[in-house]
Amino acid sequence: MKLLANGIVALVALIHIYIVYLEMFLWTTPKGQKAFGITADFAQQSKTLAANQGLYNGFLAAGLIWGLVKDDAAGFEIKLFFLVCVLIAGLYGAATASKRILYVQAVPALLGIAALLLA
């Protein structure tokens, strides 16, 4: 079960690394605009904000990776803390921005929390 939990934590970290890439580097490209359902004009006007948001997602990924590297009691607590942060961010994003965030961010985090607590 611990292997499954760590696999889900790694998947959540990879999802957030991809979000960093989308928000920081692809925001004003057609791929970034399609991913977030935004216009080219809005993307251009909000690119600094998106890069900042991407940086925060990078911190979430870094925290999850840190927890995986620690892989002891402290690692458990670090993974749990960052998964809860991802879950809260996903729930807030789903409520305020797009329902899709619930499935991309919150559900994987919730599965990670469940697997971590059962391991």
C-alpha cells in the first residue's frame, strides 16, 4: 500500500509540474489558451499573474517531492500536508474557476491522502 500511496503522490507532483509548465511557459500559446479556455487577449493581459500562479503550483510539487525523498515519519507528514494543500486549492479552484479542476487536482489529491492514511 505504501508503494501505491507514493505512486499517487508522485503522480500529483507530476500533474503540478505540468501545470507549472502550462502556466509559466505556455500561457500565451494556443496550447495554453486551449488548456485553460482563455482568449489570446486575456492570456497576454494575465501572463504575469499566470506565471505567479505557476510558481505556487511548483511549490506544491516541490513539497510533494520533498516528502517522497524523506520517506520516513517526517516524509509522511510532509506528503500529507502538501496533499491537503493541493486538495484545498483544487476545491477552491473548482468552486471559483472551473469544475474540471476538481478532477485534475482535487480528486488525485484526495486519493493520495486516502492511500497515504491506509499505508
